[in-house]
Amino acid sequence: MKKTLQELAEYVGGAVIGNPSLLIRGVAGIEEAQEGHITFVSNDKYIKKIHQTKASAIIISPKVKDTNLFLSKKGEWNLLVCNNPYLAFAKLVELLMYKKPTYIKGIDDSARIAKTAISGKNVSIYAYVTVGENVRIGNRVVLYPCVYIGNNCTIGDDTVIHPNAVIYNDTIIGKRVTIHSNTVIGSSGFGYAPDGQSYYKIPQVGITIIEDDVDIGANTTINRAVLGETIIRKGTKIDSQVVISHNVEIGENSLIVSRVGIAGSAKIGKHVTLAGGVGIIGHIKIGDNVTVGGYSGVAKDIPDNETYLGTPALPIQRMRRCYVIIEKLPEMKEHIKTLEKRIKQLEERNNSPRNTQSQKKNGS
């Protein structure tokens, strides 16, 4: 598919600087782009690479448009100016390059569907899928090969579950949810009561709820509640290799990046971003609009609208000052050794016999 730069601008709500009739056939990164491609700049550190790209056009923000780089070569650029270049990039990839998957409608002969299960219209249930008793499957649901759906589950309309995912009993999944391969939802949480030298397993009798428009990556685990509910609210996006424990609640439109671990009964607010490798201890509350930097360890509540970093996680400005000190620790150690040596020399001088006699003479 090819579109003119003007057509692309209208599609994403932007404006053209340069040739509006320029034909664009694809989207590529700033370093990989060739003639006929449109690329984008959403991060200031890539501005310096603009003059190196072979792309025919560049998506930029109004702020970047007014930099000296563009003003000095006015008339030489084909630009698509919009307020959110990264969002425009995503939309143009979908328009120019993305091919929506097609699904074979119906139920494969090898699938095992319980007689009490109910399927909606135009479902696609592939080979070796297992669906348990009293399951409710909505319209246009796609279950790829080897998916397992336990008893008493609900799967909402237009949900897609990829191969080898496992949905345990009593799980409720909303509409337009995407669950990638090898993910497990509704498994028992890690709960054991000490019993002398051994441990007594606490039965996990709650459920798991995944609301509408949630995406869940591959190899992620979301545990059922001990009692009550583990809830992932609508619009939240969860990366691969994430562990979410029993009774956790994650608010709407949050981003949970790969290798995050959230311990039991933690409450995560709306529009929260947990960067890669973040660890959250149990029974704490993370407020709305919070960002936690990568590989941070959160051990106490975080209020709304804050950015935290480090282990233990602290407000980002404070932790940055701590990092400056940490980088200087080797020099500080040597400086302290020098000071200790000088103090010791002064103490030895003050305690010498000659100095002691002098002090007595002056005192008399």
C-alpha cells in the first residue's frame, strides 16, 4: 500500500511541511529507513541522527520542527508534524504495514468441549483446545491450539488466547483481551502457614478477573485470590515474564513491563508504569499516575503522581543525588583513609612526652 504524505497527515491529524504529494510505502526506524519510508523522532537523543537518515519523510513534534537543524535547511525536508510522533508512528505502521490475522471459523474436530460449555457466534477454536464444564465463550473468540480453559470460566467477545495458555477454573476474562502463549491465569498463589518444621498450604479459593481491553504477554503468571478477587482493570497492558500474586489489584490503563514481580495483596493505581524488573512487596499501595524506574524495589506506599527509583525506591530526585554519591564512594573512601591517618598523627603528636611536658609548663 502507498499513501501520499498529505493522506498520512490527515489520517493521524498532523500537518505537512514539504511535498504533500510524496508517496510513502512503509514505516521504518531512523537508522533502517530507505527511500519511500517515513520515520519518526520522539526522543531528543535521535535528533542528531536526522541528517543521516535515508527516509523520504520524518514524523516530528512542533517543538522539533523549530530547531536550528530544520530551520538551517528550510525547504529540504518532508515533514509530518504532529503532537504525538510515537502515536502517529504506531497508527501508520498499522495502516501501511500491518496485516490483520485471519481466523478459521468453527471448532476443530480434535478440540474437547464440555457439553455444558456455551460458545458464541463465529468462534475460532483450533486443534487440541480443551474447554471445561459451564464455560461461557463470547462471540468471535479465538482459542489457538492447545489452549486450556478450566471449569466455570467466562471469556468475553473478541478475546484472543494464543497457543498453550492455561486459564484455571472460575476465571473471568473480559472483551477484547489478548493473552499470549504459555501464560497462566488463575493458578494458586504462594500461600503457606508455618506448621512446626513444615508448611501447611493455604487453599486458594478466590478468583481472577481480567477486565476489557487488557493485553497479557507470554510466560506471565497471574494468581487467583486466596479469598475474594485478583483483578486486572480495563486497558492495562502487561508484558511477558511478569508475576502477579494473589489478591493483587491493578488499576485501569497501567503498564507492567517485563520481569516485574508484585507480591500478594498489593494495590496498584490507575495509569501506573512499573518498568522492567521492578519488585513490589505485598500489602502496599501504589497511587495513581506513578512511575517506578527499572529494577527498583518498592517496600512502602507511594502517593499519587510520583516517580520513584532505586532499592529501596525513593523519589527520583533524591535517588539521583544518592547515585552521585555512590559513584564517588571509592574516592571518598580514600579521602576518609587520608583524614584518619592525619587525625592519628595529630593524636600521636599531642600525646608525645615532649608535648605533654610543654602543656604542663604552659598550664603552670
